Amino acid sequence: MTDAPISLFDMAAQQALVRADMDRRIAAVLSSGRFINGPEVAELEGRLAAFAGCAHAVGVSSGTDALQIAMMAEGVGRGDAVFLPAFTYTATAEVPLVLGATPVFVDVDAGTFNLSIPDLEARIAAVKAEGRLRPRAVVGVDLFGLPADWPAIEAICAREGMFALDDAAQAFGAALGGKRLGRWGGAAALSFYPTKTLGAYGDGGALLTDSAERAELYRSLRTHGEGGHRYEVLRTGMNGRLDTLQAAILLCKMDLFDQELRDRARVAALYRARLAGRVAMQRVEAGQDSAWGLFTLRLEGPEQRARVQDALKAAGIPSAIYYPKPLHHQPAYRAAHGEGRAPLPVSEALAHQVLSLPMHPYLTEAQVHRVCDAVLAAA
Ligand SMILES: *Cc1c(COP(=O)(O)O)cnc(C)c1O
């Protein structure tokens, strides 16, 4: 095999395409000295909003801070129940706890790996019956790039007077019914962690919303609750800004983003064609355009998964397990989950079954075939 090594994410191929532009953009920031709130931040916000088709984008310091600022803006705090999937990255559950609210873990759908709507309904009913917490918000996660069931989440939130927050950290670029994430729910939180679909060279994030009122609150909260002018403090905020250098880097990457999304879809289609009928994969439903942040298999159990992962490793192919533990089993969240809640069987099963394959826009057809050959030989 003379084919190039396969990586899980590839940031080098991408950098080579925009390196000259990046050097120019970075040099301009270094010369301007405007490292905080430089013009690149507003320029990027304009590009992000235009891409998503939403009215406002607000750059922030990370995806986690985007979630936190969005919840602070709604006044989420003590006594509030925030419903979120048990099968997601830790940040989704951490934020309500930091704000004094209680995360209520909801099971996920065995096919899409996203929030189970029947289980969400059951948990809201249980919290209401218990009468201890106020149902306040639902955080839908678009796991691995696949949009959650936003029409259903929005309808439930409207009915219950709750805030619908889209944790789109893994899914920028995805669409549902032709409508991109950023226009679903009250706001969408993006992460620019380097390996996300749009990644910076450090931490960064953004909030997308159609609400002018929310966008203004987000801008205030990311700058210590600042008012119309500097040193006027209207509310308790945080230092949650996106820095100018990261914005400059992201602007260069935005030039590639459309093509990269098409290439991710091309890779996913090839994986799906090769693996269909042989191994289960995250299920994509009609109207869902995944951003393909990750390509994830659902194997029969830990033995088959270990076998496939070993075979990939022997062939020099990396793979990863997102996530080996559902959040309600994490020591940090056990107390918040509490005793006596209904079990979360799908989240628990998936933790033993999922395996993510290499996924990035620069995988060649031959490389995808190599990965599939190794998977099929071991599965
Ligand atoms: C990455 C991620 C976050 C956090 O984003 P950071 O930029 O790393 O803070 C939140 N939620 C999900 C689902 C993520 O994958």
C-alpha cells in the first residue's frame, strides 16, 4: 500500500489550501494590534449569519461558553430543570449545573442517537408530577452532525413555555427540511474547537439566532454584562469573547466550508454504500442533511466493537469511541441525576456499541475503501 496514512480528522490538507491567505490575515491582525474586538470578529459574524440564513451571529470564546451565555440570557438558574440527552459531550450537562440549574437526562433514539421525543415527554411529565423543579429549557444536541428532531422539540417547548436551545457544536452546516441549524430553536450554539466541522486554531464559538433582543443580550453577556458604553455594567456577565486571531483564521476556512461540507457528504455516502446491510450506522431520516462531523457505526456490542477497532488499528487506521460512558454514569453528574429516575437504556447500550471512523473532507475514495475493507473483514 502506497496510499497516504489515514487520519481521523485532517487539518493539514485543509491548512495547505488556505495557508497563504491565513498568513496574510494573521499578519494584518498582528500589525493592527486589535487582538480583542478587531474588525475580523464582526466580519466573521456576518459570514456565519449569512451562511446559516439567520439574522444574527455573536462570536464567543467556546461552544461551552455559547451554551452558558444562551442560558444566562434566559435567566436559567436554581430550581430550573434543563432537559438534555444522556448521550452527548460533557459540556451540554455541565452548563446548567454551573448556573445552579438541574440537568434532567433524557434517553436518545437508537437509530439517530439524538433526543428521544417520547422519553423527553415522559421526563417532562415526571418533573411536573414531582413538582420540585420548573421545566425551563430543552437542549437538543445534533450528535455527530445529524440534526435533532427540531420540529418536535420546538412544539414541545412552545406548549410547555420552555426555551429550546440547539447545541449545534458538532453540526454547523447541517440542515433540516432545507433550513440550516441556526434557525431552529431560540438559538444555536456553535463550537470552533479545532476538530469540529468549522474549526479554529484554538477555542472559539458562536451563537446564532433570529432574535435581535437575544443577540443584544449575548453581546452584553460576553463582555461582562456591559451596557451601551464601556464600564457601564447592566448585568452579571462573563469574559466570553471570540478573539480576533481566531476570527481571522475562521474567515479563511469559511472560504472552503461549502466545498468541505459537500466532500464530507461524499465520504459519508461512500461509507454508507459499502457498509449498508453489513453493519448498523447512525440513521439519517428524510429531510436531514447531516454536517457529518463524525461517521459512527453501531456495532452489536463491546466484543464486536473491540474486534473492529483492533482490525482498523492493525491496518493503520484510527477510530474513536464517542462516548464510552453516558453522562448520568459520570461521577460528576451522578448526584444531579439522582436516585430513582427512569433508566436510560439506549444511552447505556450505545456507549458499548458506537465506533467513529475517520471523517474529514480530504479522504480519498481509495482511503474510504481501505477503511471499509478493514471494518467488513472484522465485523
Ligand atoms: C464540542 C462540544 C461542546 C463544547 O464546545 P467547546 O468549544 O469545546 O467548548 C458542546 N457540546 C457538544 C455536543 C460538543 O461536541
